[in-house]
Amino acid sequence: MIEGIVKQAPILAIVIPLLMSTLIPLLGRKHTIIRNTLAFLGPLGSIAVLSLLINPVFDGGQRIIYMLGGRIPPFGINLVVDSLSLLLAILASGLTLLAVIYSYKYMKKYTGLVQYYALVMLLMAGILGIILTGDLFNLFVFLEIMAISAYALVAFTTGKEQVEAAFKFQVLSTIGTLGVLIGIALLYAMTGTLNMADLAQRIPLVGQSPIFSFALVFFLLGFGLKAAMVPLHSWLPDAHPAAPSPISALLSGVVIKTGVYGLARVIFTIYGVSMVAIHPFLLAVLALGVATMVVGGLMAMVQVDIKRMLAFSSISQMGYILFGIGIATGLAITGAIFHVLNHAIMKALLFMCAGVIVYRIGTRDMSKLGGLAKKMPVTALGFLVGGLAIAGIPPFNGFWSKLMLYIAGFQSGNSLAAVVAILMSVITLGYFLRFFQQIFLGKLPKNLEEVKEAPLAMLLPIVILILLCILIGLYPQVFMNLSQSATNAVLDQTGYIRSVLG
Amino acid sequence: MKGMSLIVRTISRLIVAPILLFGIYIVLHGHLTPGGGFPGGVIIAAGIALLILSYGLKATTKKINYDTTKVLDSFGAFLFVAIASGAIALGYFFAPYLGLIAMGTPAQWFSAGGIPYYNIAIGIKVAGALAAMFIGLVIVIMMGEEE
Amino acid sequence: MIANLNYVMAAVIFTVGLYAVLVKRDLIKIIIGIGFMEYGVNLFWISLGYRTGGTAPIITPGEVSHTASWVPQTTLVDPIPQALVLTAIVIGLGTTVLLIAIAVRAYQRYGTFDIQKMRELKE
């Protein structure tokens, strides 16, 4: 039985949330408890089946190949679970689980929650599909599944702001996915295959061609837009604050990371570093990454809306991850993957803390807040831990990943970029402390005397995330090793080809 | 939305049934002839849209209302995932089953493995979803008109 | 040039759509622009699958035997881009319907389709 589940685990991780997204509207219409249970079981089931793969993938260093319909690759669609996929998949399902628990109370005042939970499950299925698939066109389909549920979730409360943000988000994001689709079309035209391993095998055989560079630019456009890379970032500071707070946590936590994942897969697994390194492409990613961290950080400083500030801070942190990808040495990629993990945890924590303020007080304007630390001690602690972690202060988790990125920057001779990264960290610390002081310290406004701490269902995810921040900060070695094995998996192109095509 | 003139109503009364039947035909013969679950479902939904346009929303929702279409939508999706997951018992997700010959023989309905059943599920899903989209948009627009 | 007219056409349709998205102020025109871009990409995909003198990739009785190889006797166009374009069209439908639904909501909230008059969000 267990062996059977292990064999089917990659597809079950996608199918369980997908099944829940169809079952919730069917069964959960009448009874809240059924709806909530099903929404809880979706991510939980995915975590359960994925955790069965931890042993063979992380410890054994294997790649688990799953052939849909039993067709042998390169024919048909196949799923590939390597260390990178598994790490991100567990992260995505874990965060979804926390967001669902958080939503129970946070979303209670809205109607149409059946659709809300169904969309969350669909979002999660899309994310897991992107991460686990081994087929480029399948990746596009899951990208659209994820994106369409994200648009609908941003517009869910249908206020003025939500509707406008969702429209902007969707128009820009559709252009991004079309960019990915053109890139895929160009690769298909050159090689006649869509399987990632087969592509990796055939691209060197076709040899140098300007079409490949052309396709790479389209991939950078598409995935860069998803990852909020700087000239293409303008949708994020509208869309992420407009969404309900648990969705903001998911969007900033994992959804924008799929852009980086796609870029990393295309660069390292399909093209291979040596193929990409012929052009100054990685340098462009590095430069755009630095621009992203600078623009995001500077814009975050001047915000008054708390969630908008967090959204700009997300852009800034995406810059660090792109910086790591652009350097493309082993240490840099490890740091980038570790930072993906850390940023997901701390940004989800920060958005959930901001959600508590929205839920209890109903405003996002930081200038109207003050002195909340006494009224909301746990939320204040969460915001402080998240802020310090995101600024890279020891002993929190962000310190280690940022340290790795700085060292990688200096080692690879990009000292200037690394110095900018350190400077931006200082600025991040500056604005987070300033905003913390503004919201949680100082004088309590008169109209906020009656404010209470968040309900338990909302505190539970916050506490779990605080503990994770501290735990990863104190014992970084375990997670560094996981990131290291993920890096090895994504850089090992020949191993990827061999394990898929046999 | 009030509906249209007598001429439109009479014509649509005559052709809605053939349209729905044609949609079902397209769904059921998706594995043999061009078409399939998606185009067939679109044709069925188009028949419902024609009813709404000619008779108005109220008269149509007596026959098929918003909730029914939404349930059909979820049920079709569930059916598809359930059939595909059933194949896990035979080895792999989406593995050919439910029919003895996986490859299919031309012009034989009972062939091509699970594909006809997938088509039926998609047909239900698409017809329900598109009808729900259309009814939903009409309801939203009517809400705007009342204001 | 004439032989590659479909590629040129795909680029033209895509550019027209991009122009509409970037320049037009009306939400509905932007949605139409998105549709144009999608169909430009779809035309590009379909053109990739074309083989000179190819026929529709439908196998009729007696044309090919299942037991032997799957290589047909006549030239067929590549069916994979067609299947992919079908998927892309369905996805495009979902995108368009959602965009229209959001646009209708925006019209209810703001009383206009003009994007310049929707200034709830800061620059």
C-alpha cells in the first residue's frame, strides 16, 4: 500500500488539491464544516504524500520520474521530482495549509467562500504542477491555472481597488505568459520536442542559433514578469495589497517564486550554464536583479500603506534571488534557493501580521496606527521577527541566505553588486524598524483603545511561522544542506537527462 | 434582460432542441470525428445562451438555474479527475482503461479506452461552466441596470 | 516572403494586440487587444506545425496499421502544435471571460470603462 502511494506520490500531490477544488463546490455548499475540512485536507494530503518522497529524494539523491498514462519519456507528459522541486512543493503546500487555517477567521465576513476555497486549492494545484512537471508546455498550462486563480482571488472581494488591481495584474501577467508561450514555440520549432530532458539533450545537437537566444529573451520577459523583475514589476504593488491577506501571503510567498523557478529551470536544466554563458544573459539577470532590489527597497521606504510597503519589500527581496541566479555559481544558487525558502516564510509571516491589523482595525494606513504592541503582543513580535529576518539580522533565517549571497557575490568578482546588496539590507532594516516603531510603539490613538489580539485561528499560523524563522536561524545547517542538494539537482544537467530518458 | 421579439422566440424554440442534440452528438463522438468534449459543451452552452437571449433570463432559469449550472461545472470537473485518478489503480494517472483496446479502432464507439468517458466529463464541465459564465454575466449586468 | 506570410501575419496580429493593450484607454479594447495577442501566438504555433503538402492528421481505416510503426503513408501536418493551440485557445477563453467579468465589475464600481478615470491606486 505504502509502496503504491510512494510510486504515485508526484501525481497525488497535484490531484488531491485538484480533487478538493471540485469537491468543495459540490459538497461544501451547505455546511461550513465540510467546506473547511476539505480545504484543510487538500494541502495536508499533498504534504503527506510529498513527505513520503523526502527519504529517496533528499537522502538518496534520486529523481522520481512519473509517467502520465504510462507513456515512456520523451513521449507523453512526465513529472520529475528532484530536490529543488520537492523543497518548493513542500514549502508551497505548507504555506497553503497555514493560509487556509488563517482564512477560517479572516474571510468569515465574506460570502461565496465555497468559490474562495476552491480557488485556493486550484492555485495550489497550479503551483505544484509548475514545480513538479517535466514538460515545458505542461508548465505553461499550470502557469495559467495558477495565474487565473490568482487573478480571481485578487478580485475576490470586488471592491474598487481589488477590481482595478486584478485587471492590471491580469493584463500584464497574460502578456508574460504569452512571452513564455512564444519562447516554448521557438524551442519546439528548433528541436521538435517539449520534454525538458529531451530539450536539454537536443539543444547542443542543434548547435548555436540566434533563435535560442531569442527564446531565452522571451523566457526572461515572461518569467521575469511573474517574478516582478524591475521594469516589469508595476502590477505587484497593486495586486498583492489588494488581495485578502492570506492570499497576499501566498502570492508573495510562493506565486512570484514560480517565476524564478521557471527561469532557473530554463537556464540551468534546459539550456545549461555553458550554453547560456555564451551571451551576457546571466549578466543581464544579475543587473536586473540589482535594479530590482534597489527600486523595490527605495519604493518601500516611502509607503504609508502597510501591505503596499510589504509588496515593495517583496520586489526588493526578489532582487536578491535574481542576483543569486545571475551569479550562477554553486554557492550563489544555493543562497538564492535558501532565500526563496526564507523569504516565503518571513513574507507570509509579515503579510499575516498585516492581516491581523486589517482584520481588527480595518485600515492599512500606517500613519493612523500607533502603540499597538500592548494590545497585540504576538502580532508585534511576529512583525519584529519578520522584519529583522528580512533585513538579514542574526539569529534569524534571512541572515544566513543573505550571507551566502554576499559571499558568492564577492567570490565571483561582482563586488559592486554585493556591496549594493549589503547596502539595501541596511536600508531594509531601516524602514522595517521605522514602520515597526510607527505601528507598534509610541502613543495609542484614542479610537484604538478597544483593539484586541487576533483570534486563535489567525495566531496559530503566525506563531508557527515565527518559530520557523527562529528555528531556521538557529539551525541553518539542515536547510543549507537541503538547498545545497537542490542546487546540485538543478545544475546536474546530464544527470537530469539520464534519469528521465533512461 | 427581457427577451426578444416573437420571430426570434419562435425560431429559437424550433432550433434550440436540435442545437442541444447536436452538442450532445459532438460530445459523444469526440473520439471518432472532429470535435469532442469542449466543442460539444460550447454548443450546448450556446443553446442555453440562445434561450436566455430570446426568452429572457427569468423564463430560462425556470428550466436551468444558476446553481444547477455551477453544480454541473463542479461535477464535470470532479468526474474528469475521478476517471483519471481511477487509472492510478491500473498503474498510472491517465492510463488507458475502461475499454479493452487502448489505441482505438476507427468508427467504433466502444474503443479508444477512456477517451469517450473523458469527453463526456469535459462536455458536462464545459457546458455547465460556460452556461454559468453567461448567466453570471447577465445577472451582474441586470444588477447594474436596476441600479 | 510569400511562403512565410503566416509568420509575418502572426507578428502583425501580435503587434496590433500589443499596441491596443499599451495605448487604448477603454477596458474592452484592452481585452480585445489581449485576444489579438493570444491569436497571434496561436497562429505562430499552427504555422510551426505545417508541412508543405501535408494533410489533416486524421487516420482513416486502412490507411495505417496499428501493429506496425506509426509512420503514415501520406505527409501529415504536425498534430502536436494543433493540440497545444487547442489548449491555448481554451486557456485564452478562460482568461477573456475573467477579464470581462472584472471589467463589468469595474464598470459597476466606477461607472466608466475608461482606465484613466480609475485612479484608486497610486502610481
